[in-house]
Amino acid sequence: MTMFGGRALMLGALCLAAMSAGAAHANAYREKGKVAEVADSAMTVTPPRDWNRLSAKPGKYAEVWTLDGEQLNDVTFYGGVEPGKPLVKERDKKRDPLPKFTASTLLIEVPELLEGTYRAEKQIGGFTLTGSKPAQFLGREGVNFTYEYTDQDDLPRKGEARAVLIDKKLYMVTFDAPRLHYFDKALPDFRALASTAKLSK
Amino acid sequence: MKRALTAACGALALVSPAWAATTAKPAPPPPPYAGVYQPKGVDEIGLWQEADEQERALANSPLVIRDEALTAYVKNVLCAAVGADRCNATRIYILREPTFNATMVPNGTMRVYSGLLLRVRSEAELAAILGHEFGHFEKRHGLQDFKAGRTASDLLAWGQVLASMSTSYNVRRSFNDLQLSVYGSFFRFNRNQEREADLVGIGYLNASSLRPQAAARVWQNLVAEFQASAVSRGLKKPRFNAIAFTATHPPEEERAAYLGELAAPEGDARDEGAERYKGALAKWLPVFLDDQIKINDFGASEYLINRLAEDGWTAPLWQARGELFRARGAPRDLVHAADFYAKAVALEPDLAEAHRGLGLSLIKTGKASEGRAALERYLKLKPDASDAPMIGMTIGSVGGTQ
């Protein structure tokens, strides 16, 4: 890279950062007791307490809610991921592909799919699935699983998720929070929220 | 911040020089060791202080693999290459990160990534990379470029102000990427520095008990892996920026050629320490391989598995290949996956994970009853597996006994 090219690139990156910083995020309020549609899908929840919905979506099928702020206690809804699609948006389809949900993916493989997505998207090595068991989700037999990982910021995080396959589509809700303090604190809120999830036809 | 400096120092690492050696002479032995060095002048003292701060954070990082035996082994390889007096100046941290990289910071912190350990096959190959790193360290290249590129840090200061105004984690992550490219640009060594580090690095090897010819092979293998990755992704060109800082200069092939010339011919008969290396890594190899497979780079992973299998296929290698194909999940992949798991099971009938993979692959290819039997075997071998209840449910859902 020449010095000139380098400068141009850096300035470009700065402008991007400035624009993102300047644009106010239109995050939304999700009021206690009011039915809310999530992830532009047939999935709805009735939050037992107030939540915030972040406007930045990780992908076509996903939507993030939080209590205290992004990365502190994130609930991510995946509403009806279709076969052949990744869970979240790929940064570069060709050069950095993510694992895809397929028509033959079994329920027991959903935790592996999430693991592969996190590892590939975050380029991390430390991810462990700590347990999985059958559990009801959206009124059907699904899977409830837990995991731990350390993101590139070196902060150990824990996660818990529920997932179910309906008509060859994947519906899932995950909870990710730092292992220290935040995970245990908001876990009951996540479970209460996830248990209100319904599929409206 | 820590990541940024790590990345910055990554520039010390595997930057590709864009020159080809015109000389066919072997690299000279290293100069006498100058002894313990202390930083001089405001720039160097500042750089060291920052590096000390990063090292304190690194020592507590959950990404560091805390295996005394492995760390001591890697340090021994470095010592064997550069000599005991030199290597005492370094602290080695092995990081669990599936990329080909190793870095050394001016204060003597050496980071070795697990992806590098997965890819090199002998003590001589590892010593070639670590020796090159040590060459930058001994010549204090980081400082020279730091002075030259100081304006870049002004840019970073502004970038940080802007990024901190944003509430989004992703913008802050972009700032980290910006740090990476800015630090990268001023830590990128110039051709003479690369030439010097390679010369010094091979000089260590020539003077050591290890075979210096191994250095060229590391780069040849890396080129082949990049090509395999590109082919499987349908890219026209291999992706040399898959590892930081090789983005703009991709002449690994040239490098392999001149490193071959710098190696002392009389060293050709020396031991590479391949068996010792294999023994020391045995415990970790399946873990590192698993990390590699799960970053979803099919071509590169398949290449690495096949290369490891050159010494003979083992059950963990068949198992890893099965996982790789099952993860991609096309119908033809599932048939192959079942075949690979079956080979793993044939070699090692008690390898529980292979029975699991075999069972799931068979179920997905329509062989439910055989699949059920494999899953039942998995549960028998590993009754308290973390996914045992789900396996039980899967067995039940395909019309089993439960």
C-alpha cells in the first residue's frame, strides 16, 4: 500500500465511523404486557417487563432486544430461518461464508449451527456447548441449550437458547451476556420473555 | 485496545517481503548476543510501556492456553533455534485462535497462535517462524517504523473520539479494525527489514541443530492451503489477506524460493524433530483441528486434514473430516461424512464422537435404523454427554426404542 493509498483508506474508514456515530439509532421501546411481533416473522412475544429493541438487525431473520444495552444482555430472536440461509448476514458471501441452515439440519444440530456461526463470524477459538436437552418452544418439542465463549474483546460470555423447527424453518431465541454479573442477573428475565413466545398463523 | 496492539505487532510477524534474494549464499551465523537491552529515548520507552501494559492484560486473557508443558516445549524450540541466552529475553503465550500467526513485541512478549501450531509439522518449521519473529525483535524493527509513522496515531486519536460517540458495539469494533489497519501500516516492515529478519532467522537455524531447509516448506504449504481455500470458494485468486498483513504483498512463493537458498547446505542432513513435535502436540491436535473446521473454511480445512494424513490416517483425522463434511451438509457431503466416521470407528471403536457423527449422518441420509444403533453406541460410551438427552430424543423421533 502506498502512503497515499493508505491515507485515503484511513480517511474513508474515519468518515464511515463518523457517519455511524452521527446517525442516531432508532431503537424502540417494548412495553410490558403488549404483544410484540419479532424478527418480521409470525413469532410474537408478550414481554413480562419493559425491554428495548435495537434497530440494528444482525440479519434478515434476526432481531435483538436488550435490557441494559448492546452486548450486556442481548436477546436475539431468529424468526423462521429458511433452508440454505445463514443465521445472520454474511459480511462477504464469497470470501467469508457462514454455515447455512439446511433442510436436512436436525434439531440436535441447531446448537452446532449456532456454534459454527459464532466461531466463523467472530473468528474465535474458544466456544463450548455446555449442554442441551429437549424443551418446549413455541408450543412444540424443541431444544434448550447452553454455551460459553470468549469474544475477541477477551470477555467471557455465557449463553442460553431455545430453538424449534417448524415447517422446515428454524425459530430460535438466544440470550448472550457477560459471564460476570450480567448473565445471572438477566437470565430469569430472558426465560420469562422466551416462555411467552408464540407463533401466530 | 489489546487486540489492536496484538494486531499491530502481528505486523512484526508474517509480513511478506517483496524481494527475491539475488544471492545464493547461505545466511551467516547470528552476531554475538548483545545482552539485556533497555529502551532508550521517549519513543522506545513509550512503546515498551504500552507493550508492558498489553502483556499484563494478555497474562489474564482467557484465550491463553494454560498448558505449562506445551508452553515450555514451544519455548524450548525457540531456544534451540536462537540459543539459550537470547531466548531468555522472551515470554511465550500460546493463544487459542485458529489463524496462522505469531508475533513478537519490542518488550519480548511472544504470541504464538494455535493455528500456527496446527500448520507446522516439525520443530524445524516452527523454529523457522519463531526465529524470523525473533529477528525483527533483535533488530528492533518495530521502533524504526513507529517513528516513521507517528502521524498515523493522530488519526487514531480522532477515530477514537468519533467511535466513542456511537452507541453501537459494531462501530467500536470497526474502530478496532481501523486501529488494526493504521497500526498495520506503520508497523509494516519495509523490504530491507524483512530481508534482515529472514536473514537473521535463517542464520539462527543454520547455526542450530535443526534443519534450516524446513523454512521454505512452511511457505510452500501456506500457499497450497490458500489455493485450496480459494478453489473451494470458487474464487479466481487465492486470498492472501486471510492472514493479516499479507494483504498487499503476496509473494510467499518467492519467499519459499529464497529461504531455500539461504539455508546452509550442510544442514540438510539434520533432524527436523518431526516426531518430537508430533508427540508434544498430540494432546492438542484434535482440539486445534476442531477449531479450524468450525471456522467454516472448507478448502483450507480439507487441505490441512489431508496433509496431516500424509503420515497415515488416524481415527481423529477421519473424525475431523467427517465433521467437516457433515457441517457443509450437502446430500453428497453427508454420504461422504458417514463413510469417514465409519473409518474412524473402524480404527478406534471407542471413539464416542465418531459414533455420534456417524449416527446423525446416517439418519440424514435415510438410514434411520443404522443411525439409531450408532447413536445408542454413543450413549453407551458417553452416558453423561452434555447432549445425551437430545440424542435420546433424536433416537426416539426416528422410531427407536425410547
